[in-house]
Amino acid sequence: MSPFINHVPRHSPTDNNVPRKSAIGGYSLPDMEDIPQASSLTELTMNDEESLSMHINDKRPVYIDMDHLSLASVVAVARIIVRYFTRVELADASAAASHVGQCVDFLSERLERGDDLYGITTGFGGSAGQRTDKTMDLQRALLQHQHCGILPVKKQTGSMHATFNHSGGADYMPEMWVRGAMLIRCKSLLNAHSAVRFEVIELLIALLNNNLVPLVPLRGSISASGDLQPLSYIAGVLEGNPDMYVWTDDSRGGRDLIPADAALELLNRQSITFGPKEALGVLNGTAVSTAVAALALEEADKLALLTQVLTAMGTEARLGSLDSFSPFFSEVRPHPGQNEVAGNIRRFLHSSKLVHSNDETTLKGLKQDRYSLRTSPQWIGPCLEDLSLAHAQLKTEINSTTDNPLIDITTATIHHGGNFQALSTTSAMEKTRASLALLGRMLFSQCTELLNPDMNSGLPPNLAADDPSTSYTMKGADINVAAYTSELGFLANPVSSHVQTAEMGNQGINSLALIAARYTHSAADCLSMISATYLYILCQALDIRAMNLRFEAQLPKAIDAITREAFGSVSHRPSQPGDTSEEARNEREDEERLKSLVSVLTKHVLSALPRTTHMDAPHRFHHIAQEASILIVDHYTTHASTLPPTSPLLGIALWKKLIASNLHNGFVSNRENYFRRPTAGRDRVLGRASQAVHGFVRGELGVGMYKGLREHPVGEKGEKREGGKTIGSGISVIHEAIREGRIVGLVRGLMGDG
């Protein structure tokens, strides 16, 4: 584990960090300044991953009345893994009930003395001029006018069927989002500023802990006076409305929808009849938009870390420079995000044999890496800073009271204000979405440059492992990445600039936070697809690098043998040590000239290989041999003092024939051997990150190197190849692992000192 990761305290009911008694006998949460603040997005992400692992693997519940909720807390409760979910518990239920009860009693006293209170004796929003003494009916009227969302008409179906037959959830929210919203709303109500009875909170927790999740419309909230409509469907379940529906486990391992009253019967619970302000207290908050935002930000954090890993792998795949990540750049331009990224990538590249340091004496080739690699710390760094700020905004929002009016029982005051306006969540999501777009645009450049033989430092076009004239392996993937990036760029447009006046002109400004959060999930979808495709391509590139390195290692010996066979007549016999005769001296000079020729030819062949990757193997090595022939002529006309007994011109024809045939055969043999037994992970050429991630993809995920046209599931004569997989199948496996967080879990082990 990295030395810069400070562990978040693990709270339990017996920790020192227990609920503290307030001046009036209630309790309060830990002060904000008491909560440890992480110093970098990497640290935040690793801490959240550790906390999430603790909730899931150690089955640690979330103590909602005591814990300061983090993104990991929300994700743990929201996410369901093979029917397991993190439970929500109360560390001190009696204290919580007492604290909330005091607020309810205070409101009752105000009503008894005849106070005129917004949303309790008045109408709502632009209708606040209306008055009524029917306080219970008013709460039902609030639910009645908010229950106007669009949902699937046919609801008696399993979740998989619903998902594939209703536009991928286009008209209802994923259950994760709703579970997260229920948790956050409970947290706000437990702060005891909303005058909502403890029984309401208990029923919300019971629904969560029994995985009974309300069916909530996807659209319809402008997140101004809270997420009114979505929360009204949760409130509708609490009151047992038979036209509200709840997801529940079926007998087939899936999920079915049942009416809310039936769901409460399953719990053996009575429905709630909302008292004064209670329905308003449940509805008038930012829980839905904040939960959706928290889940989106958790995805964004993982993708930001993965982007740095992919950049390190891309630097290796393109034989890039380690100097781009030198600490010096951050010393003279000390942006914290830039420094964080450069340090991470240096750590990921540790022990790589494929990267180099710039040598001021080297005059050939590209002097410095292209922008997508060289300026990656300066590009990713500001994104991490924005994501860290989004973290702070959402962490505050998750643990806040969002409602109106708010009751302060310590001063016996009712406050009318705007704590339901969710622009903090919108702001967090606009930054997050813009950051995802920037990260995606950088990965797009890295990816398309890696596939271009004019920019990828000697890899074949489209990373075809076989003959490029009939194999265009990654060309379709290249186009896909362009499509994902274009959509991601569109999604980066701000949502907050599209505010419309709503509700009789009363809601003249509104945050659109839920819309911003939803689009951020779409942006994360696009970036995860870019990342999965690029990772597939990177693994292919690193395998081709390793395969080529093995072939290049065989070349000096092969070229020496062929050159001696073709021009061996230059030396009559090996000279004896100490022989000072003119003949022996000439023979030693001839041997040196032959060694010089071998060196020249070896350098030529090695330099020609990167320039000829666009050719099929037979033509490629014939072309290289043809180019080399002029070097042989030049060598003998320049260095030979006397003509050998056999003219070198006769040897050139033989050499060209032998070198073209031998190198072609050696190349094909090396390729077939590598296909059978890939060794990129065993040849000790990859850096720490590439070694781990490449091994994970090839090993645990079982996504192998793509060998070319032979991999296509349909053969030349239409025969079906058993076990044949498309390129997309392999990318899909990687994509699923990314979305499940498995690759980020792998990266946690890479964060120690390099």
C-alpha cells in the first residue's frame, strides 16, 4: 500500500467516535473538521476502495446515525452483488428516535398554537398563498400531484426482461440509484430538522435491508425544490399506494415487481399515514440527484486512475520517454494534480525495459514523444483536481440536511430557505463530466496514434499480427473509439445552461442536478468503452513488441552466419595467433572487414524492420535484402584493398536469396511460437503496471492475443471454428471487468513505492 494513503477510521458502535449528546438530550454527528481529508484523488480512490471492500468482504454495515457517509458508504449500500448488499444499521436507535421525536414534538406545539407554516398549513411553491387546516390531506395532495411520472405500463415481469424490452431502463431508474437515494434521505431526516417521525425512517431502512426497492421514473426532476417527483414514488411506497411498485426477489434468481401494499405485507409492516410536513420532508431534498452523482463520481474516480495506468502502458507500447514524467516539471510548476499523475506513472513504469530517457546526443528519430503521452501529467492533473473538488462537494451534500422549511430545535426556530437547491451537485457533475471528456480525448489520441504505423515506433498498421494485406485487426476498434469519443465530447456540454422556469414561475432557477448526474453516468459509460478498447489494443501492442524483440534478438547471429556463407571465400583459412606473415595479416584484415560488413548489415536490417511493417512477410524481407545489397557493394568498393579470389558480386546474389528466405522463415517461425506461448509477461521487459494488467487480461480474463484472420469464427469455406471469438467479445470481457472495479482493485497493489 502506498505510503501516502492515510486510512479512514473504521467506525463501529464501540469506537470512540460515538454519537455525542447535544444540549437538549439529542445527539450530533462528528463535526466536519473532524473528518479526515485525503490529499489526492489517488488517495481518495484507494481509501474508498478499501472502505468498500471492508463493507462487502467483511460485511460491515453502514451505521447511518453515526458514520460520516462517504462515497464508498453510498456505493456499498446501493450496490447488490449476487444478492448480497450492505445493511444499514442504527448504532443507537433510542437516541436517534429521541432526537427526531423532539423535532416532531416542536412542530406539533407550533401547530397547536395556530402558527401559519409553509407546506403544512399553506399550499406549495407558487401556490403558497393558499391556506388550509387539513394538514393531513395537504400531505396526500403533495403526493397526488407529484405522482405524474412515466413508467412501463406492464410491470409484472422479471428485471432482465424489463431491461431488454424497455429501452435499457429508459423510463425507470436502476435499483442502485434508488437504494442510494433512500440511504441519503434517511441520513438527512435523521439530522432532525424536517419533523419526520422515526417510524418513517425505520421503514425506509427496513425496505433497504430487505432489498425492496421502489420503482421510480427516470425523468421528471429539475432538482430545484429537491428531487420532488422521484422521491414521491419512494414516499408512495411508504404509504402503501397500490399503484406504486417495488422490486423484489423472484424464485428464479431475478427480480419482479409487486404493488407497494403487497411489499409492506411481506415486511409485516403497516403503511405510513403522513403527518404534518412528513410527506414534504421526504420529498423536499436532493437525495436522488446526490445518490446518482455519488455513484457516477465513484465510476469517474476509477476511470481516472485507469487512465493513468493506460498512459503508462501506452508509453511502453510506443517506446516512449520516462523523462516526460520527471519530478522536475512539478518542482517548477507545482500543480498538485500534475505532480500526482507524474508520480503515479513513474511508479507504474518502474522496471520497464521499453521506455528510455532522452539522450541529447541522439540525432535520429522523434526527439520527444507526442503530446498525448508527453503532456499527459499536465492534461490529467487538472482533471484530478476537479474530481477532488467534486468529492468535497458531494461529501458535504451526502451528509447535509436538504429540505424546506428547516427546524432548529436548539434555538426553537423555523427557517425558510433554499437548502433543496442542488446546484452543488450539478457543479460537481459538470466538472466530472468535463474531466471524463478530457481524459477520453487524450486516450483517443494515444489509441489512434498507436494504430498508425507512421507514429507507433515500428508496430504494424492496425496492430495486425499476421500479414497486413489481409488483416486489419484493430481498424474497426479505431473507428469505435472515435464514435465513443465523439459522444463523450457531446455529453461534456453543460446541463446547467438549459434551465427553464417551472411551477407557476416560482422555480425561476433550478439546478437540473439529476439530469447532470444521469448524463455523467452516460459519460462514464463512454469512457469505460474507450478504456476497454484501448486496453485491448495495448495488450496486443505489447505482445507484438515482445514477439518482435524475440525475433530481433535472433538476427545478429543469423546475419553473421549468412554473410559468412556468402562471402566466406574472402578468408582462405583462419590465421594462427602470432603469425606475422603478410598472408596472415591480410586474412586478419579481411576478417575485420567481414565483421564490419556484418555490423553494417545487422544495423540495416534492424532499422528496416520498423519501416516495413506495412508489408506482408515474404515481400518485406525480400525488400530489406534488396536494400542491403547496395551496402555490400559500397562496403567492398570502399574497404577492400585487393579483390578476393571470388568476386563479391557473385556473393551478393546468394546473400540476398539466403537472407530473404532465412529471415522470412525465422520471422514466421518466431510468430507461430509466440502465438502458441506468448511471453510478454515473462520476458521481464514490461513495467509494473503493464506486467500486472497485461497478465490479468491474458490470464484471469482469458482474453488472448488476436492472431489475425485465422481468429475469425467463420472459416474460408464457411466452416464454423469452435471457440472462435470476435474482437468485440474480447473487448466486452475487459469492459465488464472495468465496470466491476476488478482492474482498479488490481491497481491498488501497484501503488507502493516503485
